[in-house]
Amino acid sequence: MERKQAIIIGSGIGGLALGIRLQSLGFDTKIFEKLDAPGGRAYVRRVDGFTFDMGPTVITVPHLIEELFSLERDAAALAEPDFSPQVLDINNRIRTGISGGPNTSKYVKIIPILPFYRIYFDDGSYFDYDGDPESTRRQIQAIEPEDLAGYERFHDDAKAIFDRGFLELGYTYFGDVVTMLKIAPDLVKLDAVRPLFAFVKRYFKSPKLQQVFSFEPLLVGGSPLKVPAIYAMIHFVEKTWGIHFAMGGTGSLVKGFVRKFEELGGKIYYNSEVSRIDVEGTRFGRKVVKGIALADGSVHPAELVASNGDYANTYMKLIDKKYRFINQNARVKFAKQSMSIVVIYFGFKADGLDLDLRHHNIILGPRYEALLDEIFEQKVLSKDFSQYLHIPSLTDPSLAPPGHHAAYTLVPVPNNKSGLDWSKLGEPLVDKVLTFLEERGYIPELRQRLVHKSFITPDYFENTLNSYLGNGFGVEPVLTQSAFFRPHNRSEDIENFYLVGANAQPGGGTPAVMMSAKITARVIAKDYAIPDTIVKAVGTPKVSLK
């Protein structure tokens, strides 16, 4: 039987994951990437002997990765992955020091990271979040003894949200209102629709602990003040499966996905920016995708097209508005975009330096709620800041020249709806952040040790990654843009056109975009009437996610 032709726009982790799944389902898949290398937001910068992951650095739920590396091209012979305790058990991973399963390990080495995060408060104290119940309780006791009882209640309620929201509903595609209405009562009963920060404040009176148990949505572009409390499940996702690192950086994981995709017969084209999605049909009649056109003028036909690119950019810039009845410009522009970020990549001499930092460091500023409001709502550049400082060379020295460290620090800022001029504001902010790290003692003598410095601003996301308004994480994960209300993985406007990645369901973050690929692959399998025996290739593992 002749294999159908599929095209994916963008080689981010979501696009690569979908490409692997489509190859396993019997499609001949091509991925077209604007940049000169794969990864999208997970692009890798190599300069002056340093290797910098430009985007995601936190890996969770590693058995989702193992599932992708377990797929095969011969769909008829596909079986559901049978995950061993090595893959599923966090304690086993910590003991062995290896996070990946047998198939993952053929492509990339993934190891556990402890603590998950060191969370610094503005007074210099810190909380090591490592998922260990005794360690967690001991640190809560030291900060606010009265919050111990609150933590027990938070733990139970967050687990209930995790069980329902992730384990049971994680792969649910909310393509219609009925599906949404069926689960709405459960989410209300679990209090999962309340804003996360308000939810957390019910259990903790200490401002420090309120921040510890609410900051994580910032890693996927959401404000803890606005995202629904269903995001409390992130605490349990991390606690259940840990935080991990791909040796060589996240780029090594991307490289592994590319290799797997190409081994399955897929093809990837770089320096190939898509300028148009071709559609056949009439304004009010049936509309079917026909392929794409590139910026160089070449045309590439396909029977299905999926975009791993930005939702707003995809619909407003790549598809003629006459073919869009649901996703009209007004609706797309009305969607709230996530915050943006300034990321500073820097290398520094480590000789003689006693560095008291961890692999992942969250450095909170003097304000929390007010700062979040200025970033997400007022869209102004604040006088103070919080940051995520990542020093992967503490784990993998190969990322820096001998005697040096490679680091990046990420500062949340408003997206470009703010109108801020980053050509003028970028350098002063970078200097302010690096000065802070030195003067506050996080990296002593940083200025004289610095051997490399570069940075990106919201303009990079808007102009290089084609993200509308320079958003850093896609559509903002607020309640009114979650589940059914989030952009649909199957286009409502055009047949055989799909979305995958952070903008689609279920949302942003490395595990979520891999889950998005699975959801989109299932929808495609249904639309193309692929037999159930083959659809198991994108089905649920034999071993429970629990």
C-alpha cells in the first residue's frame, strides 16, 4: 500500500515527536525547519567552546521519551512499550543514576538531578526541592512549623488533581464541548479551577512556602496568579518521576529524536522557512489542505500538514483568511499570549571558585505577586526581577572548556505587546542581572571571570522563532485557554490540517508537547481510519502511568 505524504512545520520537540509517530503509523513524513538545525525553542548555541541549550532544560516523565524511542517503522509489528521498573521507578533511577530505558539509552544518556531545584529567597535562605517526603517536611518545619499540617492537606489534594488531571485525563482530546462538560464537575469538585496561587494560600501561611509550591507554572509561561489549580499536578509529576538531564544538554535529546525520525524513514529540511499553507476549496464550502510553499518559492504537496509553529503566526500568516471561519484574525489576536523572557548565556572561569549553586536554581526577587502582575498584566519592565539560573556544567563538564562553567539565566519579562524597545533595554538589563549575581554572592567575581556573554530578548522569539508578540511559551495557560478552550489539535477550519506542540492541547512544557504529539497522532489515526491494531503504536503503555 502506498504511504500517504505528511508535512510537519517546525522541528521542535513536539514536531519531532509527531514525526516519529506518523512514520510509525505508515506515513512518509517531511519536516521543514526555518533554522539551520533542529530544536525550535530547543535550539543549541555553540560558541567559544561552550554549549548552551537556548530553551528547555528541565526533563520530566522520561518514560514518555522511552515510548518514542520504542516505536518502529513497520506499523504492523508495533507493540505497546512494556516499561520496566528501571523506566518507571524514580527511586531506582536515583540508585542507578540512569533515567532512560533501554531504547532511550541507544540514543541519549539521561540521568536524574537532585535536588530538582534549589529555590533561593531574597533574604539568602533557600529551599531544596528534591521530592523526598522527609526532606520536604524537615524544611517546611524550619520555615514555618504551623504549615506542616497545611502541607499534608496540600499533598493529598494535589495528588487527587494529579490522579484525575494527569493520569486519567492527560491524553484526553477536548475537541468538542461535550467532552469538556463531562469532566468539568470533577475539576470543580477538586477545586482545580481556582487560580493556583489562591489554591496554595489555602494551605500555607508562609509567603516563602506559598512561592515554593506555586512557582512551577512560570517554567511553562503561566502566571501562578492566573493559571488554574490543575497545575498543582506539576508538583506530583516531578515528585513521581523526578527531574532529569540529557548529557550533552537538551540538544542531545533533540539529536536523538532526529536520528530516530530519520531511521524510521522521515526526512528533515533545514533553512526551509514555510511561507504558505496551501488549501483547496471555497470560502464557505469544503476546505482541504494541499501542502505548503517555502520562502524560496518551492511548493511541496502533502495529504496532511501539521504545524509545530506558533498558533497565531500559523493561522494569520500562513493560511489565507478566506479559509478561516473559526480561527479568524480577531479570534487569534484575542488569545492571550504567554510572557516572554530575556535569557543570558554566559561562560566563566571556574578555577579556584567555590560555587555554592545547584544544576537548577530559582532565585526569587523581593516581590512575588506584584512582580507577576507587572509582567503579565501591566506589561512593564520591573525595577526588580526573579530568575532561573541553570548551570549544566556542574553535571556535565563537557559543556564548557576545561576549568570553566557554562550557564544561562532566564528572566521573565512582558511579551512585545508591551511596546518595550529591547534594542535599548536589553543590554542594561543583562548588566543588571549579572551584577546582581556577583554582588549577592551567587557567582563571586563574575565580571572578571566572564569569558563569554550573549543574550536573547522577546525580539528573538518574534523575529527568529516567529512567535506572535514575542511570546516565549505560546498561548498563555489560563483557565479560558485550557482544554477545549485551547487551540485544537485538529483544525476546525481545514480538513487534514493539525497543530502540535506548546500551543495545542494539553499545553506547554517538554512532557506536554510530547503528549500533544500523541494526542494529534491519535486524531490523525482516527481521521485516516487506521486500524486499531496499528493505532496501538500511539496508545497507552501496558504499565500504568502510576
